Amino acid sequence: MLVLLVLFGVTALVLPRLTRVLGTRAFLVAAVPPTAAFVTTLLQGRTALAGSVTERVEYLPQLDFAIALRLDALSWAVALVVTGVGALVLLYCVSYFKDDEPGLGRFAATLTAFAGAMYGLVVSDDVFLLFTFWELTSVLSYLLIGHYADRRASRGAALQALLVTTFGGLVMLVGLVLLEAAANESTLSGLIANPPALDDPMAITGVALVLVGAVSKSANWPFHFWLPGAMAAPTPVSAYLHAAAMVKAGVYLVLRLSPAFALAPGWRETLVALGVVTMLLGGWRALREHDLKLVLAGGTVAQLGFLMIISSIGSAASQLAGVGLLVGHALFKSTLFLVTGIVDHAVGTRDLRRISGLGRRLPLLAVTGALAAASMAGVPPLLGFVAKESVLIALAETPGPWGPIALVGVLLGSVLTVAYALRFVWGAFATKRGVLQTEVDPERPAFLAPPALLALACLVLGPLATVVVDPAAAAAAEGLPGEAGHLELWHGFTPELLLSAATIAGGVALFLLREPLTRVQRALHPSWSAESVYRAVVRAIDTAATRVTATIQRGSLPFYLAVILGVFIAGTSTVLIVTDSAAVPGLFATPAQVVTAVVMAVAAVAAAAASKRFQAVVLVGVTGFGMAVLFALQGAPDLALTQVLVDLVTLIAFVLVLRRLPARLGVAHGRTRPVIRLALGIGVAVTMTTIVLTTLAARTATPVSVAYERLAVELGHGANVVNVALVDIRGWDTFGEITVVVAAATGVASLVFVGGRLDRMPALRGHQRRRLFRRSPAAVDPEVTSGTWLLAGRTLQPQFRSILLEVVVRLTFHAGIVLSVYLLFAGHNLPGGGFAGGLVAGLALTGRYLAAGRYELGLAAPLNAGVLLGLGLLLAGGTALAPVLIGDAALTSAYFSADLGWFGYLSFSTSTIFDIGVYLIVVGVVLDVLRSLGGEVDRQYEESQGREDAEDPQEVVR
């Protein structure tokens, strides 16, 4: 199963390129994964029906996270539907689309990925893996519905479907978390085998929230309105997602959970009531639509309500009937949608008022559509009739008041079903008076084959239901209360048979009275609907968001800071007062700490009173260096080294920004509401001090860091506890942090590179270097060339050069790079590590830039900063995930050691590779900052000054 999921993903990735070569024939390749999944699932049938087929791959065992897959009778039946119909729909796309279809490759890839996600959803046993596939189907559905991106209706329908189904999915996630906590079980099989107590409030709440997700996904009232809107999608999407696959997810989940939660408070009552309302509303809407797809959409909503009713009962008979109806509905409804696509291609419209005589000119298509419609109406001997008979039998046997209520609702809905089935056949194929017959395309066997096969399945599986469908349905019903019975064509002359005949007769009569019914529908048409309520809610949210944004986001940094700090003081102080925490009596360990703290306080006050920007930045840097002193006094050289390096890099970054701003601070900034500013400052200081002291006093348990010294040696094989903790013990934290750093650096660069992100600064080409080296001092201004220690220094104007700085940089650069590498590899046992080493390398590159400008930076680092960032993330992520491939937990490190004789003793841990990734990321970030805040700002400034030499270094020398 896992291999099949990978096959779906890989195929989806290569399809965009294949469509450029193969055109619509690429859908033949797209059909390979669902076909393979169908055949594989079919071959696993005997094992699945007798028990289950399971696969489990653990990837975070500490949290019990695993890719848990399970194929039992229920998932086997649904998986066959999902993969079989999916393969036929993809084959249908070969004829439906043309080679010049815009976005064809994207569509093929997305539809294939959706098929894989739906297959993953069905076979998932872990509830959180199921949720992942659940939301993935919503996202892919959004992309498929919005395929015609140039159409407003398509974009609006896609967004509407995404908002509704994603909202339901997120609510369901909360419910799954509650159920997992209540049952202490994260697998569906375990949750059903050992459910939590049904009187547990946590379990009751979890069940209710899960039902929200199921109802919204399967388009039951009040979330039913998104499905008709989704008909803006291409017909293959409607046939697959909205007939056979995605909308079945909620029904599948209810069928899956019914054995454990059918008796939970509100389960049966809610689903039966919503199902009846949905079935009646959907059928009523289908009878007033004129677009064939909308007729089917209304019918789909109705049938989903029908499925939800029977799936919620929780008896053996209802489970059997539910599985049979799910299979039958997927077959006949996908057939009808595919037939509608052919009708649309043939006559260029789906408006049933403009189609006439199509049945005589496309007889095979008419027979295909009639068979599927008859199955939907429950006409014997088709599968739809067998499924409906089993539903009526199960509801008649259901005890309590909800059985009769559901039965009456189903009978009324079935009358409507027969009526709109006849409306579809009449609208698509009948000859109508006063309607001109247009030219039609001839029937194409390849185009007709997929719906014809599905219609044939409806016909064949009716008589053979006992042999083909019943084993899976009966196996899915095992262990439930009551007798399941059997899915079979003939149960004898039973009351249910009479009820079926009555619904068919009533539907025929309702269809014949369609004109009076249309007048009644116009008279009773309400002024509001669930969709209008949805749109009103969306408009209200947009309006509220606009007003809140206009009020809060006023463009004032002091206001933003005041709000943030005020909330921080108020919230934190309230918690401190309520908890009645005590403070630590000891405030310092040595007098040196007091002296350092006084210096930091004076620098902070001086920074607040500074009148120049650079002066304020330097004073802020003093507080940072003071923190490094405190780290050193506490015996943390690693932290002290890192703090010093970070402060240096931060100071340089500040300078790079401030050099293009006015030297002096604004004259009015400190005079605006000084009392409020003073109060906020004092409040934050007191609050932070109290937090620190309270935190130190609040600890009662032994901190986990106590074991770090031992774990660093035993697990990480390193003596530097800080470095081993960062790259081994708490490597996931570090990986998350470096990812955020990469995102921040990319954001800064994107803000600076306005016209396009030029990652590489302009560098001196080979001939330019030779000309600069060979040019004699007599040929140029001696002030420019004498004492040149850095090549690109000649590109600077004389007033911007410092020969002393060039000498210092040239003498220290290579030593700095060597030191950075030393710190990288020595950090496992000595102060250093990838972060500190990367900062040292970054400072060395910074020196080259400060001494000779952006061309010197291009000479020193002719690298792509994005490549460094990506390579660093790849190394760090690869080191984290590589152990999973051999069955170990993520970030498990391996250790190698060897005595090399005269060359010394080699000790290497694979966590060093993770540290190398950190090193590359830090270097890449510094390089990114230098090229954006440094070189790019220089270039933009030179352009603003009208200099023509902004890009040509030779112009400066001449």
C-alpha cells in the first residue's frame, strides 16, 4: 500500500512534463497508478475479507507517530471504488480534453495526486494520517474545481468548497484529538475495538466534532450548498470527486466509526435528521434545475443524505446496506456525470431545454445513461435496486423512533429520486417539441467506453450482488448487533418490495406533473438559502476584518509596540498575581555580575537617550556584550562566544541599514506621550524581572538538563554539552530554528531586491582582473593604485578607501576561514560548533565587503547564497531523516572512531553532518544579508546618484 502511494506521488510529479510531449495521451500514464492499486487491492481481497492487511512504518516512535495502513473489508470495498472509477475517469480524460487545453499538465498531475490522496485516506489506520489525507483531498479539490482560473465562477466555487470542507476538517481534527485522548488510542482499528466510555464528556464532544467534519465533507445540510457550486469544475472532476470519491469520505468515516459510536448521545439523532433534510432538499432542487450537471448535483446531495441515514444506524443490516449503496451510488452517479460530459461535447450545451432528439442520434450513449439513471431510481434488476431494498429492510428492522422517521424520509426522497432520474433521461435524450435539433458529433468508442463499463457494472452487479458485493459488505458488518442478511436481487414478495414499487410509481407521477410542479416550486422558492447565509457570513467577516485592520494597523510603530507591551504586562501580571508565586532571594553569585549588570543598565539608558542612530546601535551592542560576559562568568564559554559573534554580526547588519538613513534620530520621537513611554518601560522591566525570579523559584522537579552532561557523552559522544544538545539531543528544535532563519533571510532579501532577486553580486570577470593587475602605476592615479591589498579596492573611489583596513582584512581573512572550520569540527568536544563557525566565516566575508565593496564580496564568495541555504537545509534534514530509512528513530546519530597511528585518533559522529548544515546556513544567511542590505543597497544608491559606473568596475579605474 505504501508503495502504491509513492507510485501515485511520483506519477503526479512527472505528468506535467509528459503532457508537453504526449498531450492528452499522458492520461494513459496517469491511469497506471489507480489501475495498479485496483489490481493489487483486488488480489488482496481474500486476506482483507478474512481479517486485514496491515503495514506500519514508524517515523517518530517517541511520540508514537507512524504511517499505519490497514485494508479490511470496508476499506477494501471503498478502495476498489476509488481506484477503479479513478482509472476509468483518467482514461475518459484522454477524449474529453484537447491537447491545447490550458493547464493540462497541472490538471493531470492534480487529479492523479487526488486519486492517491483518496486511496491513502481509505487505507489509513492512524487517525492523524487519515486527517492529513482528508485535508489533502480538500486542497487538491480546490485546485481541480478552480481549473478554469480565468472564470470567476470557477474561482469562487473552488474557494467556497475549500473553506467549507477545510473548516469541517479542522473541527474534525479537534474531535480526533479528543477521542485519542479519551481512548488513549490513535488508530482507527484500536479506537473501534476499545472505544472510550460513551458517557465521557470528552468522548461525546469528540464524536460531535468528528461528525461536523463528516457532514461537511459529504455535503449534508447545512453544508450541502458547496457541492452544486463545484459543478463549475470540468466534468471528469465532477464524475470522480463529487460522485465516487471525495464526497464519500464523510460517509466512509461514519461507516467506519458506527460500530463504536452509533449509541453515543446525539449520533443517530443528528445524522438521521440531517440525512432526511438533505435527501429531501437535494431532490427538490434537482427537479427545478435545467443544467444537466446541476440536476445530477442536486441528486448527489440527496443521495449523500440517503447514504448518511443508513450509515448512522450502526446495525449489521444497516452496515451491509450502507456498503452496498455506497458502491452502487459511485457506479451510477459517476456514469451519469461522464454521460453528461459527452452530451456537452456533442451538442455544446448542458441546458436540457435546448437539447432534443439526442437519444435517436446517439443510441449507445442513451442506453448507457438510461441504465445508470434506472439504477439510481432503484429499478430492478440493477444494483441500485438491490442496495435500496437492503436499506428499506435495515430501516424497517431498526428499533426506536428513528427507524420509522428514517424510513418515511427515505421513501419520500426515493420518490424525488425517481422523478429527477426521469428528468435527466428526458432532458438529455428525449425529442422535445419546439426545440431545434442541432448537429452532433458521432459516438466515439474510446470516449463512450468508461461510462459504458460503469453502466454495465450497474447491470451485472445487480443479479451478481450476492456473489460479488455481498462478501465485502457482510464482512464489514461482522460484529455488529442484529443479523446482516444478504445483498440479493430477490427477497420475495415483501413489504419492502411494495414500498419500492410505490416509490417508482410516485416518482413517475411526479415527473409527469413536472409543469405544475415547476409553478409550485417558483411560488415556494425562499428568498434565502444556506448558500446566501454562507455569503453573508463571508461578507461580514471581510467587513469586520477590514475595520479591525484599519483600526489596529495604522502604520505607527510606537502604537504597535505599546499594544504588544501593554498586553504583555497586563496578561503576565494577572497570571503572576493569581498564582501567588514567590521570588528567589539570591540575585547574584559574584560581584563581577553586579558590575556587568550596572554597565549593561547604563548602556541601555544611554541608548534610550542617544540622539544619533549609530550611537544608539553601539550602546545596544554594549548590552549584548555584557550578556556574553555574564555567560562567561557562569562557565558557559560556548554561549559567550556565540553571543559575541551574534552581536558583531547584528551590529554590522544595523550599520548596513542605518548608513542610508539620516544620521540623527527624529527630534519629536521622545517627546510624544513621554509619561506613557516611561510607564511602559518601567512596567516591562518590572514584569520581566518578576518573571525571571518567579521562574527560578517555581521549579520543583529535577530539570531535564541535569542529564545532558551524561547524555552528551553516552549518546552524542561529545564533551561539549551545548553543541551535542543542539545537533543531537534537541536536534529537531535546531532544525526548526534554522528553517525560520532561512525564511527570515529570504524575506529580507526579497524586500531589498525589488525588481528581481539577484542572488549573486556582480563579480570581476577574468579579463577585468588581468587588466587591474597589469595596469602600471603610471597609467592611473597613484592614489587609486598604490598600496592595493584587495583587488576590488581599485573599484572604489579614493575617498571611500582605507588601505589600513584592506591590509588587516587581507592578513586575517584566510585565518578567519580556517578558524571557522576549526570551530565547526572542534565544537563537538570544545567551544565552537557549526553556528559559531559559520558566524566567524560570515565575519571574514563581512570584512572583505567592508574593505572593498560589493565587487570584493563577489570575488571572495562567488557562490549562490540560495544554494548554500538549500544545501544546509538538505544536509540537516537528510541527517535527521536518514536513520528512519534503516528503521531507527529520526536524528539517531552513529559514531565512528579509529586510531590512525602517527596521524592521531579519529572520532566522528554523524551529527557533525547536521552541524555542517548549520554552518552552511549561517554562512548563507550572512552572505544573503551582505548582498541585500550591503551590495544591493550600494547599487541602488549609486543608481539614485546617477552614476554610470554602478555596474562596471572598469569605469572607476579609467
